[in-house]
Amino acid sequence: MKHRRFPVGPLWTNTYLFWDEEGKGFLVDPAGETGQIARFAETQGISVEKILLTHGHLDHAAGLSEALEMFGGKAFVPAGDASLVRSPDSGLRQLMGSEFSGTDDFSAVSDGDRLTAGAMEISVIATPGHTPGSVCYLVTSGSQKVLISGDTLFAGSVGRTDLPGGDPDELDRSIARLAELSDDLPVFPGHGPETDIGTERARNPFWPGETGRKGK
């Protein structure tokens, strides 16, 4: 399993492209600047089978329609955030300079759902808090595993909960759920650098237990 990170858009959202040895892949959080991603995929011989959103905020979904047009494939959106993707806030669109007016060309996913792209299996983990429908994706290919955490978990921090639909108690429960994962699991956040569960367990001030705010 290989991957490439593309920080794009005004908030430097991490759009991820994952693919297997046969060039079958999936795209996560198409935030915009889709042309450069399409050119990379073409030069590498990658066929994008699926497009996934970790949540419905515009800085992660603004390029969805364009990605569907360029790559084809099928889009998958967390069920709890489907309304955000169908009808993005007009004020936020103007603020971000986005032309994305929403789409219903997607299937909804929920906790426990499993998808495949080539040789990769993608498990949906519901992690509400940043938004009501936020999810993480646990991707497995042979002995390799990675967690795509969206805006739930960052290197040294967690997602904000002061936006509409945010819930700090829900986020605490979601982080506690991620704390059950193994320390060596790589984490690919929606913004900023990559990390792993062990590093966040040791250093993240929002981690549950003695390290984080719950232990204070």
C-alpha cells in the first residue's frame, strides 16, 4: 500500500491518495486543486475507485464534484454529515471562495461499514465530536494498517468543537475509542503532519487518562 499527501485549499487540508501494487486506489477528502492530483494519478497509473469524506465540512468536501468528474468511481460520505454535503453553507462557501454548491451523488457510510479498493480494506469508525458525522477510516492491506483521522485527531491536538454541530463530550468519547488502537498504528490527519497512536498517547494533551485533560 502506497500513499501521497496533497495539502490543498486555503486551510491546507490534507487530501490523501492511497493505492495498491496494481494501481487501484481511493481518494480521501478532495478539498480542491484536483487537477494536480489527477495528473499525479495518471503518471503513476493509478485508477481511483472510491472517493471518501471523513466529514462534511467544506474545506474537506469542496472538490468532491470535480473529483467525481475527473476520476469517476463512487463517493462515500458519513451518514451524519450528509446534509452538509448536499447543501453547504452559502456564507462559508463565499468565505472560502468555493464554487461547490453541494451534491447528492454519494452513498452514506456508518460505523462498522467496510469498503474495498483494490487489495485494501477500509473500515469505518464513527468518531463524532468535530461534526455529528465525523468518521475515521482504518485501512488494511496485508500486514499494513493506517488510520485516516480527518479532523478528529491531529499530531498534538484534536478537532475543534466550537463550530455548529460540535460536541466536546462526543469528541472525548471518540478519542477514547481511538485510544484502544495499537501504538504503532500510523495516523494521517486532515491537517498537519502524520503521527501515530503511541506518540499521541504519550504527548497529546487531549488524550484520555493521565497524559490528557481527563487526568488533570
